[in-house]
Amino acid sequence: MWERYNLSGQQAMSSGKAAEAEQAFRLALQEAEKLGTYDAKVAISCVNLANCLRQQGRFADAEPLYKQALVVKDKVFGPLHKESIPVLDNYAKMLRAAGRPGEADKMEQKAKAIFVRP
């Protein structure tokens, strides 16, 4: 079910149907959470839903999802793992769009630091 909801959300986003995408991504997150709080699918679902909300300008709703995704990625892959880079980049985009450039810069710097790590 998770895969179906996730794919449905991605297709809806590609078609510009944000409300439909949001609903599908919320269902995907519910399915992922059944696998455990720290399952990688939870992080993926959080990021997809957060990106959907960010694109709608709903930054206050998106931010906790980015934070949750980072916590899950740290638990699943370890701190400062390259898997966190896309989350940090998307979180930075949200912060910048929300008028918080200083915080966005910090997220981008963290992503860059992880990227250049051996």
C-alpha cells in the first residue's frame, strides 16, 4: 500500500494536483509509520509530504516533517550520512521561501559539509 500511495502522490504532484498529492502522501506516511517510527519509508514519506506542503506555501506545516525526516535518517543511516543531504537541501529551500535565509544557509552548509566528508 505504501508504494501505491507514494506513487499516486508523485503522479498527482507532477500533474499539479497538490490537494490530491497531499492526501496520497499523508496515507503513505500512515502506512510507513506502521513499519516503525524509524523506518526509512517514514523519512521518505515525510519529505514527500513536506515538499508538497512547501510548494503550496504551507511552510509551518512542512517544517516539522523535514525535522522528523532528519531524525529518522540519523537513526537509520547514522548522523551526517549522505542520505540526509536531499532532506537538508529541501529544508533549506523551505526556509529560504519562508523568508529565513540565515537558517537556510546553515542547512545548506550542513549539507555541503556532509557531501565533502570522506
